[in-house]
Amino acid sequence: MEEIAFFAGAIGALGGAIAVIALRNPFYSVLALIVHLISLAGLFLILYAEFIAAAQIVVYAGAVMVLYLFVTAYVGGVEESIWEPIPGQRFLAPLLAAALFIELSIAVVGTALKAVESTGPTIPADFGSPGSIGELLLERFLVVFEAASMLLLIAAVGAIVLAGRKRERETVPARGAGR
Amino acid sequence: MTFEAPDIDYAGLSPVLALTVGVVLALVVGLFGSGRRQRIVVSIFGLGTLAAAAGLCIWQWGESKELIAGALRIDDLAIAATLVAIVSAAFCIPLSWREESVERPLGPTGHGEFQALLICSVLGMTLIAQAQNLIAFFVALELLSVPLYVLCGSATRREQSLESGLKYLIIGSLGSATLLYGLAFVYGASGSTDFDGVRAAVGGAVVDDPLLLIGIALAAAGLAFKLSVAPFHQWTPDVYQGAPTPVTAFMAVATKAAVFCVVVRFFDVALGPAVGDWQPALAALGAVSIVVGNAGALGQDSLKRLLGYSGVAQAGYMMVAVVAASEAGVSALVFYLAAYALMNLPAFAVITIRERETPFGDHIRAVDGLGRERPALAAALTISMLALAGLPGTVGFIGKLFLIEAAVDSDYTWLGVMIAIGTMISLAYYLRVVAAVWMRPAAERPAGGAMPAIAGGSQEADTAGKGVRCRVILGATLLAAAATVFFGVLPSPLVDWAARAGESIAALP
Amino acid sequence: MLNVLLWMPLAIGILCLVLPHRVAPWVATIGALARLGLAIGLVIGFDLGVSELQHVVDESWIPDLGVRYSLAIDGISVFLVLLTALLWAGVISFSALRGHHEQRGRRRLFYFLLGLGETATLGAFLAQDLLLFVLFFDLMLIPFFFLIGIFGGRDRIAATTKMIVYTLVGSLLMLVGAIATAILVAQDTGELSFSIAELRANLLSTGSQEWIFCFFAAAFLVKMPAFPIHGWMPDAYRAAPLPVLVLLSGVLAKVGAYGFLRIVLPIYPDATVTFQEVVMVIAVASILYGSVMAFTQTNLRLVAGYSSVAQLGFITLGIFSLRSDGADGAVLQMVNHGLVVAAIFLIIALLYERARTEDLTRMGGLATRAPVLAALFLVVTMATLAMPGSANFIGEFYILNGAFQEKIAFAFVAAIGVALAAFYALRLYQRTMHNRLPEGAESREISRRDSLVLTPLVACIVALALWPGLILERGEASVEDKIAAVAEAREPPVAMR
Amino acid sequence: MDITWYLVLSALLFAVGAGGVLVRRSPLVILLCLELMLNAGNLALVAFARSSGNEEGQVFALVVMVVAACEVVIGLGLIVAMFRRRLALDVDEMRELRG
């Protein structure tokens, strides 16, 4: 049963990922990424990470990707052909990616760690539940939690700085006038 | 469910708290007023925050304790790196006055946002310098990077600035993702996210496990992106050139200080038992960086690009100190970081001033004949260049001396020789700037004497604020240049300070 | 005493920066003369026949790095200090008296840079700490970079950059070598120290000595400059203003030779023995190459420049004969050559004003109405070609004597150089002073203000010819001491016979 | 299921993401590829959390989501700003900063 779930999730995640880089229209790429994220959330569930899975779907696949869709729609799905880049790079990039994959796989498969080669140790029933994650966040990782919230705040400020209240045509003639 | 709030040592955490409050204050104060009044008020708050944080750091000097369930650790190394970051941020604030990107009244970035972003980046640096576990390390790295991406792109009118912001974001995120993957492997191999736990596990059976090795390699590559160590440096000159100059100054100096601090903790301490795994790799990175950076700087006509490549080379020099993996190495690193700040900031200040005074931007022609026109500025730039080249009588010489000593002491004499060779190559371009300053006549300006296209704002506004701006910037520049010479002649105070920082890492030989 | 001597030039230089244009040169002159007085005082107060260091200053400077601020003089450095003070006083007063046109309206900067240069040079001669020596050795370059780059002639920027890159290539490797020495010694003794005496007491293994020797030798040979690595010399000599050239050739070139005696022989004796022949080959090559080039050049500066290459070759040969005779002669010759070459460059400055050219082929007849100038020049020429009776003759005699005892073949070849010196020196004198006066040139007697500088200088040359013992007696003990350091590293010659 | 399976899948996703960053030119898609890489990291973290039996990896993964969100927001902000400046949304055309 677990195998079936894993392979279903894996096919979804991998298919989504490949679609992201293969599709020409960024709009479809975003949609593919959403598929990828939801499949990953499934895998997280199998790994007993309920809270992460929920956050993945609600926050990530839900909110962030919607923002992404809006921007893509606003900027316009700029069609770009994949097969026109600098000669060489398009051959080199897959090669590099393949080399990276092989290297990582060697590390993962070649490791002598017993824990990795098994299904994992027995774990308490509330492993990965919102309660136990929350407890960790507020006790051992309090600083991390606060820093992450600071990061969100500053990202919001940054977005406003970059994209917010900008009326280019009005500000240009106003140079020096509104001091 | 029982919930136990962790024990919080507010004294040790005080610099972080001060900076956090500062970010919020700068944002709130920035909402009121506009133009000149806004600039003054926000700057008072911004500089006040930095001064308070610096004061609290000095108050905590000599402490060595874990904060908040072992996630952070405040010790002399962390404080030293934080102070370098704070000083460069404080230097950057006056530089940003009348900068086109922040001064435009109706534009997107006001002084409030600008300084909030700046202080937030300092906050990230403070946290990363204290980080004691992988998660805090990662989130702090982002906390320092994300504001920098925005600051680089903050001159939204200039295409260059936006491009540099996007480029920095993409490369920075690529680095983060690589680092994250490496950290994940380190976590997987050791089963712990705490540096102590990693150290304990690495000291055990996993030393030669492929999982750990690949993890270390990926983490080193990711950090090399952030430190602009070759061959992960390609973004550096572009981003340095495109970003507003005050931001470049801050980015060049402070980022290195903070990230090198965590590199010491991560490699020298957490991965200390696996020293044989990473030492040759980092040594190679350092050597490549020295050669590539210095060679790249040779033909550059843009001063910011030149300093960008020189930064690549200098990062290589500092990498040598990490490779030494000894107390002397950490001391040398801290000394060099402080020296690096003192040497670089005046150079960037002079570039900023000349960008506004001449139509040449950051082209080397902008400083032609500076020796006759503005002797004080010329002297500051000269001292800074000579110090970067490591000539005696400046803090740069002592810094190199310290680095070479650490390298030789750890049986990496060839890296010491690499530093010497790099310095030789670097003379060619540093001296080119000095020669331009003193030995060439001033470049002819295009007819009309118009202000450069990039220096926005009206002529009127520029002359109005010129007096104050120049005096403050000039004062700070000359102070830094004087310190460069002072600590070159009497280095003992700075050496003691650096040695204390080195001693605070107990795990090193 | 040494502290005052060392830092006064810099202090007065900084003072000159803030003084009015008209006053600065005179303040600088007074300071330079005061230093000259101090240096003469050092020579008078020097204890004869003692090899120990005198007037020792020893303060802690950077304890964490084991660097001390320690200064002292001995029989070798005392005369080089005197030479430094003398030539700087000469150059500063020469420039002040003429309100030198080459200063391009930046007089204050000129005197500041001269002051900085003097402090650095004196520091190199006085330092008794290896790292302090390296520091001052490198620091010397900075003022000269600016002096040539700002006040020089055509192509000055390229020339000065070339010079500084060439010389720093050597001296940065020297820095690495110095640090490696101290650390390798510290690994045995447990205490990090750069003190030359300490390092001498705890020698390195032969293998380490050898590669470090190469770094030091590179630095010193470039500075001199010696034959294959003299590439910076012609450009820099063409571009440099003449007063600066006096210092460059008269004093700075000696620092390299001095470094061999002060540092390389005592600290790396085994390597010195290993590389003795290599350095002697370089020295002889420099003598021949320099002499031949000096004979073929038509530019006055380059004639003097290449003759310096040859003379420094002699000095190196003397030192690396590793005999006390040779080294004694080398010390004497360092001072001699400094005085002579300084006089020559000052005379070249005068000749240039009269002939409006520095090209030997377009000069002539300048002696017709200038008997005093001609007489002074003649004395200098005779000293250059090492006429018997001049101090140069004695110096070269000692050097060749040392070389004969050590390696006959080298001495024979070097002796050819002595003969060649006569050719180029006489050619220089004849072409400029005799024959017909070309158009545009005028023969004019030396002015009073110029003779105020040149006459004492020539008087020094004559005095030294009459009393070379002044230097030989005082230098002897210290030189013996340095040679003794190497002698232990060699197989004892007695055993061989 | 062995944890190794998850890790191999994660490595594959990471490689796909990295390849995408190299191949694609539109900044929008490059950002998506960076998301892929971060998510591959997340999968590895969660898998390692399972194998080591502690939840620290899961907390890490949560933080990575926040980070990813922030990077997306800033990246989109920059892209929108550039779009407003009518810049070509093509990394290869950033000629201004070539060199």
C-alpha cells in the first residue's frame, strides 16, 4: 500500500517538475508546479509529516502559487522557445544535471547509515503533528520562529518598495518639485 | 500538552532585540514627514539603533554563553563580526543621503524603508554570527540576504539596479538552495541540527560517509556563492556595479564579515573532526579565488567592478584563514575582516561622492586628477588602495601578515605564497587607480556640465544638502582612512581584539 | 637617539604638508641638516672594534605576532645611515636651493614624500627585527612610486608602475620567507620571534633555508638591480627626476646588498654556502653586462644606471666571496658608490641645463668656460673608474682580493670589469666636457648655490680616498661577525688542506 | 519503503531544478526552478527527519517554506518592477551588465 502511494506521489512530483522546465508557457509551468507541490504533500504524509503536508497545500500550493499565477497573468505569458539558447548550454545543462543526480545518488545509496536504509525507527504517535511541531517551534526553535516572522515582514516591505505605489508617469515630471 | 517557554537571557539577546526594534521604528518613523525632515528624523533613529546595538555588543564583550535553548551563542567572535556589520551599516546611512533611489519624494523607497531594510540585514548578520544550529543558520542567512536583494534593486528607475537585484536574487537563491541541500545531508548524516550534535556525530562513525562528504561539498558551494568565492563569483562584479553604491559598500563589507563568521562555526567547529574532508577543498577554493579575482580586476575601467573583483580576491585571502582551522586562523580572519571594512569603506565613499560630482559615474576617469582637485578625498582613496594592496604602514599589511602567519603555522605555506602572488598581481590595478588620482590631469567633462543622468533629484536639491552631506561623509571617510593607517602603525589594540575573538572558539587548537 | 633620527624625517615631512609653499623647502633643509649632524654624531660616538649592536632600542610592538620594534646600529649600518642622511640632505638642499622646476607646483608633497622615503630607508638600515626590516623595505617603495609618478618625465606612470611591481614581486615573497622562518623556528623553540639575533641562534634545517634563501635573494637582487632582473631599471631611470634618481641609485640600491650581509648570511648560512656560486655568477654577469651597456648607452642617465649595475655586481661579489676581505671591501664600496653616483647624477642635472639634452652624442665642450665644474667632474670620474689612490680603488681591491682567495676564475672575469669601467667613465667625461660645443648648448660655470651642494659631496669623496680606514676600521668587527656565521656552515678550510 | 527511495527521488528533483535554472531564460521560470530545488531539499529534510526519528528536519522544512515564499515575493516584485520599466524579461538580454 505504502509503495503504491509512494510511486503515485513520486510520479506526480517528478512529472510536475519536468513539466515546469519543459513547458513553454510560464503560466502552465506554474500550474505544473502546483501539481508537483501537491504530490510532495502526499509524500510528506507518508513520511508522517502531517503538519508540513497541510502547510504545503494551504500556504504554498494555495497562497503563494496564486500570487504567482496573478503575476504571470499580469506580466503576460511570455512565450519563449526552449531550443534557442546559447549553443552548448542546452547540451551542457542536462549533462550537468545528470552528473549532479548521479553524484547525489551515490551519496544516498552508498551511505553506511543504517537508519537511511530502513523504513526508519519507530516513532511516537504524534510525530509530525501540529502540536509537537508547534511545541518545538516555541521551545527549542523560538529564535528561528521569530526570525522567520521577521523575514516575512521584511519581504512584505521589500515587495512594496519594489512594486508598490508606483506611478512612473506622475513622478517623472515631479522631479525636484515635491521636495 | 505541557509547554515550557525556554529560558531567555535578555542581556545576551539585547543586541538582537535592539535591532529588531530598530527595524520597526525605522518603518514607522518613515511614514511621517517627507524630504529633508524625513531624512533627518529617520537617520537619527537608524543611527541611534545601530549605536545602541553596538553599545550593547560592547557591553556583552567577553561573555560566552548559549542563548535560547542553544540556538544562538554570543561570544567574542559573534560580537566582533556584528560590530563590523554595524559599523559598515552606520557608514552606509550618510552615504545614502541624497542617493537618487531613496531621496525621491514620491518614489517607492523612502529613507524609512531603506534604513529598515538595512537594519534588518544587520539583524540577519547578527543572528548568523551567533547561530548554533543549522536551521537558525539558514534562516539568518536569508534574513540578511532578502533585504539586500531589495536594496540592490531599490533604485527602481535605473535598469541596471533592477537587473542587479534580480541577478543577485537568482544567484543568491541558487546558493541558498545548494546550501540547504548540503545542510539537509549533514543533518541526515548526523541526525541533529545543532552544531554540537553535528560535531559529536562527525567525531564518531560518519566521518567518511559519502552522505556527509557530499553534504559538505554542497554546503561549501552554497556558501561560496554568498561569499563570492571563485568559481562561484560571476555575479559579483555585475551586482556590485548595478547596485546603488552605498548598498554595494555595505554588501561588500558586512556580508563577508557575517558569513565568514558562520563559516568558521560551521566548518572549523561543527565539522571540525572532519577537517581532512573539507580542508583541501576550501584551500583550492581560496587559491582559485585569489587568482581569478586578481586577474579579473586587471582590465576593469569601472571602479565598482574593480572593487568587486578585488572583493573576490580578498575573499580568497580570508578563506585561507578558515583553511588554517586554528585559533590563529580565526584571529587572523577577524583582524582581516575589520581591516577589510576600514580599507573598503573609504573607497566606496569616494566613488559615491565622485558619482554625484562628475558625469563619469564609477568610471576610473571620475577620479583622474583628484589629487589636485580634492586632496583630502584623494588621500583617503590612496590610503584605501594601498591598504588593499597590502603595502606596509597600513592595516592591510598587518592583515596579510597575520593571514600568512596562520597559513604557514598550519602547514599551508603554499597558500601563504598564493597570497603573496595574488598581492603582486593586484598591485597592477590598485596602483592604476592611485596613478589616476595623482599622476593624471582631471578628465575633461562633456560640455554643459550637466549632472550625470543617473544622479536624480534636481540641481537645486543637490546644492542645498551638499554642505552637510559632504562634511559628514568626508569626516567618516577620513576617519576610516586614518584608522587604516593608525592600525597599520600601532596594530596592537586591533590585534588584541581579534585574538580575543579567536580564543572564544574553544574547540580549536 | 635612533628614534629621533628615524622619525624626524617623517615628522618634518608632515609638517611640510601644512606649511606655506615658500617655507616648506627651508624647513625640510634644516631638518635634513640636523639629521646629518645626528648621523655624524653616531659615527663619532661609535665604539671601535666591537661587533655588538650599539644604541639598542627594543620595544614590544605586536606581541601576538612576535614582532618587536627593535633598532640598533653596528659597524655596517652606521655608515649606510650616514650615507642616507648625507644624500638626503644633499638632495633636499639641492632642490630647495633651486626651487626645483620639476616639482610642478606641488612642493609640499615633494618634501613630504622625501621625508617618508628617508624614514623608510633609515628604518631598513636600523631594523634588528626581521619583520620590521621587511616592513621598511616595502615601505621605501611607496614614496618613490609617487616621486617618480608625480614629478617624473615622459612615460612616468608606466615606468613607476613597472618599478614597483618588479620590486614588490621579490619583497612579497621575502615577507612569506620571513614569516616561514619565524614560524619554523618557533616550532622548535616554542616562542614566536622575528628578532634577527634570536633567529641566528636557532638556525633552520638546510632544506628550509634553501627555499627561503631564494625568496630573499630574489628581493635583494631585484632591488639592486642585478643582471637578469634589472628590467625595471632603464625605464625608471629615464623617467625619474634627477634628485630622486640620486637617492634611488645612491641609497636604495644598497639596501639589497646590505640585506645580504645583515640577514641572509647570519640567518641562512647553509643556503648561502649552497648558492654561493650561483650568486657569484649573477654578480659577475652583472659586472660585465653593466659595464658593456654603460659603454654603449648614449643617454647620460643610463650610462650612470648601468654603471651602478656593474658596481652593485662588485659589491655582491665581495659579499659572496664569504671572506672578510671581500666583505670589508663591499661595505666600503657601498659608501663609495653611493657618494660617487650621487655626484654624477647631480652633475648630469647641471649638464642637462647647459646642453639641453641628455644625449651623449649631442653634447661636448662644456668644460671650455667652466673649469671648476670640470675639475669636480674629473674627481668624480676618477673615483668612478677606481683610480689608484681613490677609495673606490681600495674597495675594489679588497673585493677582488677576497674573490681571488675564494674562486680565482670569478676574480679574473670581474677584473675585466675594472678595465671596462675606465672606458665608460672616461668616455662619459670626454664626450661631455671636451670636443666642440654643439649648437644650442652653452658652457657655463657652476653657480654658487649648486656648488654649495656639490662641493661638499666631492670633498667627501676625496676625504674617503685619503682615509678609507674610517670605514674599514669600524666595519671590520661587524663584518667578521657576519662572515663567522657562515664559516661555521662551511667545511673548515683547515681540514681540507 | 526504505528512506533511500525518497532520497533518490529528492536528488532527481534537485537535479531537474538545477538543470532548469541553467536551461530556461525567463526569470519567472527560473524562480519556479529555484522552488523545485528548495522543495527537493524539503523532501530530503522530511525523509531524514523520518530516518533519524526527530522532528527537527520537519521544522527545518517549515522554515524553508517561509524562505521560499519570501524569495518568490521579492523575485516577483523585481519582475513586476522590470515589467513596468518595459524591460525585456529575458536574462540573456541583460546586456547592461555584461562583462
